Amino acid sequence: MPRGHKSKLRAQEKRRQARSENQAAQDAQAPGAQGGEAPSCCGLSEEAAPRSSVGLVPQKSQGTPSPTSATGVTTPKMSGRGAKNRGREREPSPVATVPTKCSEKELLMKKAGMLIHYLLYKYQMKEKAVKAEMVKILHKRFRPQFPEILRVTIVWAELLFGLELKEVKRGGGCYTLVKKLNDSNFVGSISGLDIPMNGLLMPLLGVIFLKGNSASEEEIWEFLNMMAIYDTKEHIIFGEPRKFITKDLVQKKYLVYRQVLLSDPPRYEFLWGPRAHSEISKMKVLEFLAKVNETVPTAFPCHYAEALREEEVRAQAAAAASHGAAVLSLPAPGETSNIMP
């Protein structure tokens, strides 16, 4: 890796760690993290999500998302028409806050997203990950939950990036990510790291499927924020997330990104692209979601029924195509078959 690029990565990582430590301190004081599970701040489906510590499928959304940004900082707004005489007015100075509706489970998922970011950075730099550094990133308040957060992180690394976390020396507190063998189904390469089919694409297709085969742009970003992937924040692997999901995956025909018909002001939505329909089935996506959430596809009964119907249609189409090919291969009337008796 060029020296200048490596220095840039280190500088970005230092800034990210500083932000992470500040955020971790705020999370440690969050009311939602103190008691039992509060109503969820994110949702994908009307069906009850499986109760799992690994889950990427959060509980049903409760109301309208708050206007806070992905980092929990209230965004200042400009005044309306009265600005001519009064000048630009701003709301009170932004105060870093953490949404109180997030459950303990979702908070742990957020921490797992922070660890994934750290581990991917170490993977890119070809450096070992150190347990002490990981605990520091999470904040000491989460030290008791570290084994559980690390377990979630390991599952995500495998399913989303095709990477396996291995301990360098048993009990030594050092880890390294290694590429899993026989994981050759990639959608592309970014920042020198191959992105497997599962990496972001399958989760995004899952969100779209669970949302009724189309998901609003707001719903997609709400989900990505849970994975510590933010619209205005460059990701260490995916680079600019907006470009990755609205251009790269669209150009590869895995996603469709379009304006909602007759929406004013314009709103946008995501759908499966033609390549996703031809290469990936709804059942395959449902099986992926079930695996990530440590459950079974039937835990999503309505969507499982829909996936079964699609499987039947695919099987009928394949049978019809096979029958048509067999008919075409038969000799026409009056022709002599080349097959020897």
C-alpha cells in the first residue's frame, strides 16, 4: 500500500476513534441502555423480528424517525421567509444526544458495527487487532458485554464480508481477519477488499423484501445506520456509501433507485434490480436473514409464503423451458433421426 495512502488511513482512523470514544461515553449514559428493552427505534417488517443478539432485523418501528442525524447530533435548520429581516435563524446549539428509544440489543449491535469498522481498518493495514483497543473503542462500561459484542462482530464479518476472525495466540488478546476459502461469489472490489455477495447487497435486498418489495430511502439509511454506515460519513471499505448503493449497485443492476411516482417534494425508493431477480431468489435472501438472526426462514411467515410461491413459479418456468428444449430437439415429421438404434 502506498505510504501516503497508509498515512491518510491512519489519520482517518484516529479521527474516527476519537469520535467513537466520545459517542461511547454518551451511549454509556443513555437512558435506553440502563433498563429493560424499550420500544425499538428502527424497523424492517410488520412481522415480529426474531429475538436474537446477532440480529440485523430490528423490531417494528415506533412512529416517525427523529430529526437527529446519524451521529445523534441535532441538525441546525434555517428559518423560512422571515429570514429577510431577521437574518438567518438557527435552532439552539446542537447538543450530542442518544435516542432514548433504542433498546439494549440495538445498542450492542451499534457497538458491533464500531468493532467491524476497526477490524476492517486493521485488515486493510495488515495489522493485528488488539483486545485492549477494542474495549477502549466501546468504552469501559461495555467491558462485561465485550464477549457478546465480539461474537456478533464475528458473525457479521463472516456473513457480510466473507472474513473470519482468528485469535493470533490463544489468550494473547490479539486477533486477525483472514479471508474464508470457497467464498468466490463477489459483486466487486473496493479499497482492495473483495466484497462478497452478502456484503451489504443481501442485507439491502432483505430490507427491500421485508418492506413489501420496495423500501424508501429513509428506511434504507435507517437500517444502514444500525451497521455504523452513514450517508455523510466515508466508510473504510465501501468508501462513499451513497455512491455505492445509488450508483455502483445500480449500475451492476442489482438495485433500482428511482423517484416515487408523483412525489412532491421528490422522494426516492429502492427495489430489486433485474440482476438480483435473475441471480438471487427471495428464499435465498430469507435464508440469509434467518442465519444472521440465528433463526429459521419460517420465523418470517408472510415472507416465507411469498418466497415459496416464487420458488414454485421458478420451478414451473424451468420445467417449461426444459420441456420446450426437449420438443425442439425432436426431429421434424419426415426427418430421419441421427440417433443409432
